[in-house]
Amino acid sequence: MSQTVNRILEKKRLNKSDLVSLLATGEEERKLVFQEAASIKAQYVGNKVFYRGLIEFSNLCGKNCLYCGIRSGNKSAHRYELSEDEVMQAARYAWENRFGSLVIQAGERSGANFVGRIERLVGRIKDMSKGELGITLSLGEQSEQTYRRWFDAGAHRYLLRIEVSNPELYHRYHPRNKTHDYQARLNSLYLLRKLGYQVGSGVMIGLPFQTLEDLAEDLLFFKKHDIDMVGMGPYIEHENTPMYRYRDKLIPKTERFILSLKMVAVLRILMKDINIAATTAMQAIDPMGREKSIKVGANIIMPNLTPSLYREDYLLYEDKPCTDEDAEECKRCLEARIHMAGGEIGYGEWGDSKHFKKRRK
Ligand code: 5AD
Ligand code: SF4
Ligand code: FES
């Protein structure tokens, strides 16, 4: 088997069956995959880890994804929205601590007030930081006009996970209606690219009914759509969601974690110069989850800046870490963890995806 793995790792172009083989590796062979990913990372992106301070702006959401703890159908979620002052305080913290960039994330909404508030906040953050803070948005599917307004206000990256690239599976994990349409989501990714955003996407790993072939297709999806940055992590069940009923069909959490690490490593091998996030969901399963992701290819971390009071409410899945901590604690904690993983923090830098820069040229 390790011979086969070695042969695959020597290939210039990986096809679907190569990717499946790499994802299927057992304990010994997967070390080869991890080593290769680490060496590609060192060669193409170096050991710098860039921060994106995460502001979970609101857990109000108009959608009802069947896996998500803050879906509109979960009536037991306590809903909140940060005030503009709270956002500005978090942004100032990021700027003063030289985080380089921010991510503003929230459930998906499209009302005029919401769109205007985000636009104003983006502008205020740009002014406050003298243009120094990079701003990433993660606010779901929006109209072209909304995306343009936010871009013009100063946002330059956008995260929109495809969640699962197989349309059939997509419709299995989402209600079958107009607001949860695979093609519409794909179209949003095209619009973002057209408008000039650096485009991020991602998937969940270890979903019920998902196969290694599906995951290999997810990786090829990122390649086909020439995605600049990827955030992906294990699917983690949440009690108040319809998908909880499939919990017996899931692979054990530790296996979901290993599979997620393999996805990060194989993606680094497939797309050498993109940005890959060490996601929070990795740490929900393994206390060292983010460090391990960094070792096998990830180069982005999103320290949580949401005011402590609200963290418990942005509960997408069980065991989400950092809900009892504040910005300062997460900062210190992450610094130690990144150093342990042999990384260096890219303070004060935007850390744009090298891939994006190359496409621009
Ligand atoms: N497990 C893991 N990730 C989840 N997300 C939502 N619900 C879950 C869950 N139960 C992810 C989705 C979404 C991101 C903000 O959180 O991929 O895009
Ligand atoms: Fe809303 Fe996003 Fe959760 Fe779907 S995954 S319900 S869009 S917050
Ligand atoms: Fe939040 Fe470690 S990163 S407590």
C-alpha cells in the first residue's frame, strides 16, 4: 500500500481515484501523505499563520439548513445581534493587536436594514483602522447588488461554503425549496469572483451518507472553481436539528477528525498555494485539532473576537470551543498553540492567498 501511496504522491496530476486512495490511507500510509503536505506547505506558503479575527455578528438566520444549530427552525436558540459599538470594539481590538484581518460572520439575511448595517460597519472599520484591517465577509447568499455594495465599502474577501459539492447530497441536507438551491449557491460563488472578491469556500466532512468519492469530488470542486481559500471541518451533530436522527449512521468523531486532517493534507497537495483554514470544528473534536491542521497544511486561523456574552448563542454544533473564553484568552491560547506547531504568526499582514495574487497577474 505505501508503495501505491508513494506512486500517487509522485504524480503531477491527481485524479479522483488517486484522491480516494489518499483519503483511504491507514495509519502508516497517511503519515506519508501528511509529510508530503507539510513539505509542500513549507515550500509554497512557508510557516506563517495568518489571523482572521472572527466576529460572530448575529445568529439570526433566514435559512433552515438541516444540520445547523442556529437554523431558523430551532426555536430554542436565543437570538442576538451585536450593536455597532460592540463590533467596533472587537475590530479595534483586532487592529491594536495587529491581527491583519477580520471576518464578519452571521446567519443569512437579506433585509435592507441588515445590508445597510453591514455596509456601514465595513466602512467604519476601514476608516478606524486607516485601511489597515482586511475585511472578509461570511454572510451567505446575497444579490449581486448587495455583494457589490459591500465590496465597494471595503470588503475584499468572501467565504461561502458549498457545504457539499454533490447536488443530490446538498438537497438531502437542506430543505427542498427556493431558498436552499444548489444552483443559486453556485451562482453566488460566480458573482463573488466576478466582482473581484477573493473567494473562499468549503465543505463539511463526515456527513451521513457522504462517501470518500464525494469528498474527492469536493476537492476537485475547489480546483475546478479555482477557489482562493478553503475552510472545512468535521460535521458535528447538534441535538436540535433534523439531522440528529442520523447520528447512528455517523463514523466515530475521532475518525471524522482524522478524515478531516487528511482532507486538509490532500487539498494542500492538490492546490499548493491557496489559503487553508485550521477550523474551529477541528478543535471541537480534538483539543489539539487546530495545531494538527497547521502541521499538515493549514495556514489560517480565526481567533474568536465575539464578546463573551454572546458566544454560547452562536452554537452551530455541539462542543464548540472557546465559548467560555474572551478575545484576550483566545489570543494567548492560540499564540502558544501556533508556536507549538512550529508556526509563526503573520502579525500585521493581510496574508492574502498567493493563489489569488497569481491569478491577478
Ligand atoms: N457541524 C459542522 N459544521 C457546521 N456548520 C454548520 N452546522 C454545522 C455542524 N453541525 C458550518 C457550515 C457553515 C459554517 C458557518 O458552519 O459549513 O457554512
Ligand atoms: Fe443559517 Fe448558515 Fe446555519 Fe444554514 S448553516 S442555517 S445559512 S447559519
Ligand atoms: Fe479560544 Fe484556545 S483559542 S480558548
